[in-house]
Amino acid sequence: MISGSNTHDKVKEVIRLALTKISGSEEDLSVTDIHIQPSQETGCIKIYDDEDNLLASDTIDEWKEYEEEDFNAGVAKVLKEEIEALKKDGLIDSLKILKPYYFVLIDENKETIADIYLVDDDTLILNDELLKGLDKELDDFLEQLLKE
């Protein structure tokens, strides 16, 4: 299982550790993304800054047993939930990083798989939850306009 309680706890702690390593330094103002590299094979999660400096890593044994094809989607979901929890705790907003910046899911070749979370004061990212029913609402709106 990719999202057990132990998994969430470990993911949250490794992200917290990585963020404390980049918080507070004047050099960190140049960080534009935080790269997260999970490995299904080893269960390892590694977090890097823009210059490929390893900030934190841990092993999540549950990931080694997860054989579903949608491993990256499952990992992205867990990461997003834990980043949102850290935002609620105030850690994300206290970072001394220029905004906007992304938490990015990367593969073993450090290629981007997905942008997991955008941190920005002025931008709202539309996701599936926000877009539910939007087609129907737009269709209803257009139909109402055409009737007038």
C-alpha cells in the first residue's frame, strides 16, 4: 500500500528535514524548485535542490511492495497531502525561497514527471477537484445566454 500511516509520517518528516536545510540562508533565495525522487525498486525517497544537492533522504519500505502501474500517481498524491499539511503548519510559508517555486516529482534520470505543488501568493492551480462540474456549469451558462 502506498499511503499507509507510516508512509505519510516518513514522507512528512523527510520533506520537513529537507526544508529546514534550505530555510534561512541568503543563498536559498535562488532556489526555484524542490525536486523529489521516489524509487519503487529501493523504496528510497530523495529530495534535492536546484543544484542537485541532496537535502534529505529516507527509505519507505511500503513502496518496495507496491506493484501498481500508477506508482508515481500514488506517490504524488501522498506528497501533495503532506506538503499541504506542512503548509497548514506554517512551514512552507516560512521558507526563505523566492516565490513562485514548485515541488517537482522526478524520475531516476532527474527528468520531471509532474509538478506536485506550486507555492505562490498570487496563483491558484486548477485541479480535478476544482474543475468537477465545470463543463456542465459552462454549458448551462451558455444555454442561458443564448435564450436571452
